[in-house]
Amino acid sequence: MERRTLGNSQRAYTESIIEKFGQENAKPCLTPLEPGVNLTKADEPQTEEDKTKMMSKPYRLLVGSLIRQTQPFPGAKQWDAGIKVVRYLLKTKDMGIVYDGLLGTELESYYDADWTGNRDDRRSVSGMILMLCGAPVVWHSTFHKTVALSSTEAEYMALSDCQGVRLDATST
């Protein structure tokens, strides 16, 4: 049987982000963030001097290129985390998504949630991914609108989000 694959990568776009933030010669990172890193409002600059210093950095541009989760007054910890993601892109710029027809065409869905993962307001974060032919076709991560009272409740909220996306994906 002939192997039928379809691949997609964004090497040129990834390289443009790496260049935009001056990381072409940086040491590549194996992970986008260190385990246990939590970016909270407590990490925001506390003094006017620190706020002014951070205003000189193109943080909004960095966030727009990489990360959806933002804070109104980013601090050095947020900036460093964003640059680490860019250095991770340096390591992974040749990777892409490959759909393999031999892996089957059944839509698979996966979801997960943390419980009270947002340190600022205790809301949970859930994520989901739909896979087809061994590769992702839809993925999504979001803060829950309400605070879950248990890990089970957080998981049910995530399952509900996943089911809604799956219904949308299969009905179009």
C-alpha cells in the first residue's frame, strides 16, 4: 500500500520570529518553559522605574507572536519566559505537522484540565486537541469562566468544551 502523507511547517515564519527578537545566535532550549513556572500578577513591576524599564521592551509584539495569555503590566519574568519560547522555536523550527493516511481517518479527541491553575484568580485552565491521521487538526486552551470546586468539576468543564468543538468539527 502506498504511504500517503501531507505535511505542513512554518519554518519561514518561525525564523522571522527568531530574528525579530535577536535570538539567531542564542542557545536553543529543549522546552518552551521550565516545569513549575507560574506567571502571576505578583511578577508585575512594582515600581515606576521597573514599569518604565519594561515599557522599552516590545512585549506586546512578543506576546502577539507567541503567547495568548497576557498581563497588563508584564515584568522581567514574563519577558524572559517569552524569550525562552523563542529559543525553543530555534530548536524546533524544522518540525511540522504530518498527516499520515495509514494511521487511520477516525477523529480522536483528547482533553485535560488543571484545577485552580491560575494563581491570581484560582480559575482552571483546560485544553483539548482533535487528531486525524495521527496529527492535530484543532487545538484549544482556555481559562474557565467560573472557579471549579473540585478537580472532577474542572475535568467536566474541559470535557464539555471538547465535546462542543468536536461537534463543530464533525458538522462542517
